Amino acid sequence: MLKAIFLAIFDVNEGPKVLHQVPTSSITASPSTPSIPLLHFPPIANTLIPHPTLCNNGLLQLTIAHHRILSYPQCISSPFYPRNAYTFNFCLVLAEDADFSSYIFVVRKLNTLFRTLEEQSQYLSKDDSKPDTGKIYALCEILLEDLNNYSEAMIPIDDSNTLNIKLFPTYHPPPPLYAHHVPLSTVRLEDLVDENWDLTMLRILPHINGINSVKQISLLADADFKLVKKAIRHLLYYGCVLLLDVFSFSAIYACTAEISEFVESEETQEECARYVAPREDNAAFALPKGDEGEMFSGTELAELYLSLRQGLSVRNWCYDHEDVVSKIDLRRFITFGVIKGFLYRVHKYAFVTPKKRRKLAKDELQNELRKPKVNVPKDEEPDRKLEKYLDGTHCFDEICTDLMISEKELNQRLKAWGDVQIICR
């Protein structure tokens, strides 16, 4: 949100000064409105109105008094002006910790537009209005209000020129996307579709259901994996999907410190009860029932989540809670905790020491040189496809997805490598 807009110029008699400021007295105090300014202008005057050789060089930003100033100093050289130059700078003031990326375009356009107007008709230098009055002050006032209230502005300047500005939201770069990630839509993607959508995007939408991984979506849609990955990254960037792990009964989940917020929030507990209820046909969600035919209480739901811990797989957890498993949608039960952040997946990683790898390579070489060769059973021979995954940085989900195998088959292949360390974290 903008705190202020002001126009600073170089006056041939007074030097750098603030000509117009919105709100009034936000930069320099005036006798008529003795309010406290947001910042003190004199210490930064020579920075915002620099020497002509330092002007026209792009964005200039500085922080002072917990505020950030965005500026774009301009200097026009011409014998028409006193001292053969006219220097001005429209500046935007925001809070120091505010996201200012979308305002860079605004300050750049504002200064370059008025530079063009000044070169064409001396729009700024011929304005005889007193400080904080006149058409330029009114333009700054409208611009501040419109950007803060509507995130856009369309202001007529004269018969031939109009200032059109729109703030576009900026999003953080999406997290890395891998083949084993499972996208889950947060909006109704079908409602966003129009005739201009990408063909790959249209093909993958039916398969984004919180169950299929990125690679499975690519196979089901019969689309190129790189294009599918790029399309999902677009959805991820705009917050239309979020990423989950592949659900399996051999997976391990545990609670985070945020579980306390779930325990204290009755609203979240009721939302959870509705979300994890089993769906029957197309009927609306029914609340899950306890042993006595009543809805599960928040305490019961919290106890179920707290019973998930390190070393306990979902399969074994189901054995311990046989009376509950049939009354909830287990996949959605786990998904809800992951989405809300009070449940995390404990991944498994395989690690083989470099010494062990060298020994296996040496044994293979000796076997190749030995005559006759020793025939090693295929199921006892180390799978070289696994070697690049055994450095402790690739989780089981990634390995299984890349090699298109189950976790059971992966464990069998790892036995051929001998002493493999399985790390859970």
C-alpha cells in the first residue's frame, strides 16, 4: 500500500525541493497542516535530485525512517531552461517491509511519461501552480487513492494523453516440482477453462485429483512429461494447486508443532470432520460418526492425529485403529493434516557408502576378467540403475516413480547391494 507520492524538482534558487506531496505534509511539514512528516527530506534531497550525470540511469531506491522510496530521477538538457537543464523525480513511498516489486513499473512509467510531456510541451516546468495545488497535485492525489483502493488508475492528463496504470500481483517462485509430487487443485479448474488455454493443460486437468503423481498424469494424458511439468508449474505459481506426497500404506507420518493449533481450534476440527467423511455416490458430505452414532469430537480427531508417529506406518496405524478406519476417508484424513501443516511425511532415503560402491565395482571387474566367469543369480546382482539414487538425497517416492516400481520391489533390489543404510527423516 502506498504511503505517499511526491514530486521533487531542482529549483535554480532553492536547490532540491518538494513541489507537490500527497498527502499534504507527508514529506515536508507546512504551517497550515502541522502534522509529523513520514520522513525528513533534506538528508536525502541530493540523492533523489542527483547531479545530471547520475540521472536517467534507471530505478533508484532507498530506505529511511522505516520507509522505502522508489524513484526514477530524470534530467532534460535544453537551452530553454535556466542552467540548461530541468531535473525532476516522481517518488513513491511505501513501508520498508512491504512488497514493492509491482510498484517499480508504476514509478518508471510515471517519470518516463512526464519526461515525454515535458520534452513536447514543457508540461511540468510551465506549471505555475503553488505547491500542493493545481493539476499535477490533483493527478498525484487521484493516483494514490485509485492504486490503494482499486489497484489501477486511468487519469486523463490532457486531450491527447491519459495515464493508465494497473498493479499486477507478484507471486513467489513455485517450489521445485518433481515427477513423484502429487498436485491437488485448490480451485475448480474446470471453471477457469476458456478457448485460449494450452492444449496440454486441457489434457491434464481431468487427471489432477490429489491421487496421481506428475508422472502418472503425464502417462494418463499421453502428453510429454516436460510439457506436463511446465503446465503444472504454472498452476502452482498462481496457487491453483498445491503439492502432496504419494499416498501409500507403507508411508510414515508424524505431527508437527502446529498440531496445538488444531487442538485449540474448534472451527478447524469441524472442517476436518466434514473433509474426512466417507463419500457415498454424489451425496453431500456426512459427518463421521463415533461409536455411539455421534460426530467425532475434536478431542477424538486430535488423538487420531497424535497417534501418528515416527516408525509407525499407515498400515500399522490402521491395524491399531480398525474401529475408526472404516468410518473415515483415510487418504483425505492424511491429506487434511498435510495441507494444514500439522502433519508431515517421514521420507526414506537409501545410502551406500563410496567404499561399498568401489568394492562392488572392483568385484564386477574381477568377475569380467576371470575365466570362466562366475554366474551370479540375477536377483543377487546389484541393479546399476539404482546406483545414482543411493547417495542419501533421493527419497523412495522419487526412486519408485522414476523406475516405475513399487516400494516392495525397491526393497528387494536394495538387498542385492548388501549393507544399505535406510535413513528416515
